[in-house]
Amino acid sequence: MRAYLDLLKDVMDNGVDKQDRTGTGTRSVFGRQLRYDLAEGFPLLTTKKLHIRSILHELLWFLTGDTNIRYLKENGVSIWDEWATESGELGPVYGAQWRRWKGEDGQEFDQIAALVEGLKNNPDSRRHIINGWNVALLPDERKKPWENAAQGKMALPPCHVLYQFYVANGKLSASLYIRSNDLFLGNPYNTASLAFLTHMLAQQCDLGVGEIVLSIGDAHIYSNHFEQVKEQLTRTPGPLPKLLIKRKPESIFDYQFDDFEIVDYQAQPHIKAPIAV
Ligand code: FFO
């Protein structure tokens, strides 16, 4: 977690002030990498309490292929509310691309099912990839997210664009390319989400867990998060919690919220910050 705090400091000290789509303004650097050895514990930020509920429900929702926020709302999760249409649609975002990528003749590709098959049957493959960047369905950046969604485009293009998995010495590692990363609010969620997914896939494939690697394109701090970042940089990270998965579900699609327990999460108080839309 030290590396995350170092990155925040790097951006504050060396970043360039830039305008952005949301009109908020950011300070940003380009091209950074963070890595976590999952053997050292579950990479949940300890210098600010995170809302694990939101992270886990979001991941389970992606895995169902759903792109309407109804499921999230039913479970008290509001992190996608701002981008959806009035009926809760986000257009063909993550879930749709992961589970139902449409080929030319309308054929649908389930990238997650194919990934699990590949990891089980051909672990040494260098093609264990999940890609969210479906060029045909990218939104028009001049329009609002919900306007794009209403027209069948993605409300937002994927931030976590490309996942690659790697098996060696009986352990599963994951690498994720994030084109644009809101370091104060998004990054801790994205890190934990990738760690959850890696643990789930490893369990399904009877593998141990290795490392997760996050490669970030535009790594930025929104200008209305500067004070919160300064507060966070005064804090010292504590020991990482552990993840307990209480049973082995039939498939990667059968995990439920209550299957997961985070043990010994000792975090410092939450720090509130506004989300840029
Ligand atoms: N938009 C921005 N500006 N930043 C992001 O990281 C993202 N996301 C997706 C899509 N849009 C984004 C949404 N992810 C919060 C955290 C992650 C989000 C959206 C919102 C957030 O407000 N977190 C609060 C607590 C809210 C809660 O969990 O109920 C917090 O951590 O303090 C990137 O994936």
C-alpha cells in the first residue's frame, strides 16, 4: 500500500494540471505501475476505510453480464448512479462486453467462460485476456454518459480496459491496463476488485494466487480531492486484511455476496470526496 501512497505523492509533486471531460480539472502523470503480492494479504487500502459492499457487488454484477444499475440499487450500491439513464441503463459497458461481446454475424462471445476454460485447460497460454474496448460501441465524448447509453452506446468507455492472466508455479497472477484512473476514489476500488476476481478465478481453477499488477495510463487526482489526498498522506498504512471465501461455488458465475469475508480489516477513518461525473 506504500506504493499507492507514493504514487499519490508523485502526482501531487510532479503532475501536470489538465482539464478533463468532467470539467473538474485534474493533476496527472502518464504511465505508472502498481503491483501487489496477494500472498502478503488482501490489498484493501488501510489508510482510509473502503466500502467493501460496493466493490464486491459491482464485480458480481459485472460477472452476471448485467448493465442496468437495478441490481446495484437493490443492494444499496450507488457508485454507478450518476452515469445511467432514468431507467438505469448504462449501455453495453463491462458486463455486456465480458459476457456477450457481439461478433459480426451476431454471434455472442462469453469472454469470462472462455477465460476459465483456458486457464483450466491451457494454463501456459499467453492469451488469457478479457478486453472491454469494443470500438464499435464507444460513446461520443461530446455527449453526456446517459445520452450515449440511451442511444445504445456505452455510457463510459471502460477505464479498466484489458485484463491478462498468467499461470506459473501453480499460481494465478493478473495484470490490468487502466487507461484513466481516478487515484483517490477509483484506484482503491479497482485494486480490490481485481484482487477479488483473481481469488475467485484461482479457486475455480484450483490454483494459488500470485501477484496483481495495475498499469495505469492517465493517473490523476481530481482538483477537488487535493485536501483529502494531503490528509491521506499523513497516515501510515497498517497490516493488510485476509480474504476468506467460504465455499467453492459450481462456477465463476455462482458466487454470492455472502461467500466472501474480509478478516481483520483495520482501516483508518473514511475520507469523503465528491465523484467527478
Ligand atoms: N468516475 C470517476 N470519476 N472515477 C471513477 O473511479 C469511476 N469509476 C466507475 C465509473 N465512473 C468513475 C465508478 N466507480 C465511487 C467509487 C468508485 C466509482 C464511483 C464512485 C465513490 O464515490 N466512492 C466513495 C464511496 C461511495 C460508496 O461506496 O458508496 C468513496 O470511496 O469514498 C471507476 O471504476
